[in-house]
Amino acid sequence: MKFFYLASNPNNQGEFKIHERECEHIPDLHDREYLGPFNNGSEAMRKAMDLNPKASTCEICCGQTVQTVFVRKK
């Protein structure tokens, strides 16, 4: 689980970015809102959209898509 935050102030494009707690681009403590623990940025986005429809994920900390592949043993 990772901990995600929503920026309180928009960027130059008017988007409110979602960041993981360890992101180098996360806003200062007073300029963000705690979203909660999630497995990835996509899950955090669902909650953020309820709070702010102009939310979007940070390309640095949420841009990587992880796909789990299960292999059946014979």
C-alpha cells in the first residue's frame, strides 16, 4: 500500500495532481489533502475525482503502470 495526496492548488494547466507520499514533486504539507492508502495511482484517482473533477495523476510517481501476470504451474 502507498499513501496518496491531492494537491490543493492547480498547476499551470488547471489540474490538481495526485502524488504518492514519497514523490519528489509532492506539494508542501499545507498545500495538499490526504486521500488515503491505495495500491496505485488509479485507485487514488477514483477517490480524488469525488473531491475534485480536475484531479489528475502525477506522471513521475503515478505514471508507471504495473501489470501482474499469473503463471499456472503444470
